[in-house]
Amino acid sequence: MKIPMKVDYGVRALVELAMHYGEGQVHTSDIASKQGIPESYLVQLMTTLNRFGFVESRRGPQGGHKLAMDPATINLHMIMTTLDNNSSPLDCLSYATDCIFADSCAQQEIWKSVEEAIENVLANITLEHLAQRQMYLSAQNV
């Protein structure tokens, strides 16, 4: 399974916001520099995350971004399905009618099990967990 760059950057940006949850707005430039995300790409990504209700954004000198929800309520599965419409390991799992072997494929059941296992793992990891882990690791490297 390959994680798209959009998902990686999205998770990193949201973790950064989770580390500042309740502290107010965080500037795009701060998120970009701390998380190694190109700022021009991050601006587009934050627009998407705002549109889907993950963040609240405000323009201007006092503007920035903040999480729209408690980080304990946002899990990786939510983020992945929002930013990557098809995270299935095989297209035939999402679009069975496109495969001529859908009714007689020996692999389909296995790949469906893999997909479900991945979804379960991602559903059990919240931004709160990742933010705590990030702060712990950052403290270890000081």
C-alpha cells in the first residue's frame, strides 16, 4: 500500500494543528516550515481540509488555521478517505463491475481482508495520539 503525498502532507498538517489545539490560529508558513511541506501546496491542502470540516481557516494578519474538531475525534481513516477517494489496494474492490473476474476471483477475498485490516488500524489512530507521539519524539531530540 502506498500512501499518497496528499495524505502524508494532510496528516502532518493536522498533527501540527493538533499540537496547538486550543491555542488559536497557526500560520500556514509555520506549519509548512515545521512539517517540511511546500507552502504553496499546503495552502491548497488547507482549503480542502477546511471544506471538509477538519479545519477552520481565517485570512489576514491575525489569520491562520485551527482544528475544527477535538483531535481525539479525528482518526486517520477519516483523513485518508477524505484526501484519497480510493484507498483500496485493488480497483476491483471498489468497482467490481469493471472486472471480468469479479465473480470468480480467488484473490478478491484476501485483498478485501487486507483492506479491512488497514481500515481498522487507521480508524483506531487519532490525531490526539499522533500529536502526543510527535511531542514526545520532539522532546527526545532536544
